[in-house]
Amino acid sequence: MIKIWHKKAAIAAATGILLSTSVLAQDANTDENVFVFGGPLTKGYFGDAFLVWEDNYESNFFAGVGYQRFLYEYLDFQMGVEVGLGVRVGSPSSGEAWAGIVNRLMKFEIGEVNIVPSITGGFSVVTDTIGVETERTAASGDSAAFLYYLAPEVSVSLDSQPEWEAFGRIQHRSGGFGTIAHIDGSNAVTVGLRYKF
């Protein structure tokens, strides 16, 4: 019963975000992009994932694709929506879908190099747990099928090819300090490539 509720909540959240996108986009100048990214899942918690130089990785791997559409801009700030699909390859493998709101600063310029920080927050649903997420789910007794999604990111582009961005991102799922579940689900340290249009 709880798993069914989680799936219905995830579908409702994703539907709401997509509907708001189509309504807001009618009068807005949009900025869209598609991206691919991937990287290993970590054994540690969310904060540990930022310590990329430490040997804190599982043998499990995440790979995903996503789409962003920005609907609001004020000075150097943009806000929009993001949806994505991914696969978590390991034992067992599982699928992931997420939807959320993305916020980004326009850019910091260093010569011809543009650096853009952003963060996406929303909801994530998976078909099964993987790696340390399975252990944490068993220990807490909570389901990790439907959790919050958080993805801090830093991207880099060149003035000569502004439509292309390379980026690093933490792919994070958690129960939000117990508001959904008492679990820090999974964290992946990823790199990717984005095409803006």
C-alpha cells in the first residue's frame, strides 16, 4: 500500500511540474537543453560525495539523460524545470526517474571560460534499491522507492561554443531528514555533457 502511494505521489508531482511548465511557457522566453551524464555511486553520505578525491566508491554505476527548460529569469538568476531518466547498474540494477525545479546563476566569466553553478530539487522514484541504499533501507525499515531528489552542479562552457556545457553533478536521493523516510538513499558522483538550444 505504501509503495503504491509513493508511486502515485511521484506521478502526481511530475505531472504538476510538467503542467506548470506548459502554462508558464506560453508567455516566457525559454532556454532549453538536453544532457547525458554518469558516474559511480558512493558508499558514503551526501556530504561525503563532495570529497571526490577519496576512495569512497561502490562498484555500482549511474547513467542518465535529462531535459531542462528555463521559464523565469531575473538579473543573473534563472529558474525552470528538469525531468530525467536513469539506470543504476549493479547488483541489482534499477531504473530511476526524477522531476524537479532547477535554479541557476547565469555565469561567472574567467576570460573565455564560463562557470555556472546550479541546483535541482524535486522527487525521485526507483524500481529497486542498489548498493548501500539497500543496506540503509533494510536498517531503517523505510521504503526508498519514492524520495526527494537533489542535484548540485557546476558547469563549464566556452564563449566560442556556448551551446555546449561540460558539468559535474552529485545525483542525490534521500528522505529529507525523515519527512518522507529516515534514509540517505544513494549518491552518485557524475560528469556529463549538455547541449543548449
